[in-house]
Amino acid sequence: MYLARGNHESKSMNKIYGFEGEVRSKLGEKFVELFAEVFCWLPLAHVINKKVFVVHGGLFSVDGVKLSDIRSIDRFCEPPEEGMIAFFILFCLMIPACFQLIS
């Protein structure tokens, strides 16, 4: 199984949809912070069998984006509303696949 960061793996979405409150009430504030940190460690993309490119958000609206561009993204932050990281996690087009993490 491979997990990629999507639009719900952010502090704002966790707050809006109740995940933060549920974790806080059942496990405490420390776990809210731990989940936020773990979500930042999730990869933004995968390349499966050197053939299939997988992201949660879909493909770019511009041509010429390279794997090296993706690898250079600082994913250890809350997602912005625009830019390359936003393409990965804010839109909900999923391309099925299976292997090699980009990290």
C-alpha cells in the first residue's frame, strides 16, 4: 500500500471536517500535533514501476514539469492555495498505480 498526501492531510481540512476535534477529544493535543507532522511527511507523488505517475490532485496546467521539479518541493508545510504543491493535493484526480516513492 502506498499513501500520498491529499487535500485532507492539512491542518485546515482537519479542523473543518472534525478530525482535529475528534483526535483532541480521544487522544489529546499532542496527537493533533503528531498527525499534522506525519501528514507533512507523506509523499506528494509516486512513480510506479518507472512507468505510472501518481498524485492525488492530478496533472499540471503547464507543460514541462519534471520529476526533479517535484523532488525539489518543500512538502513540510501547510499547502498553499496556488503553486506546484497545490496541484498535487487540492484537486481530486487519481491515477491508479503501485511503486517507487518520490521523496
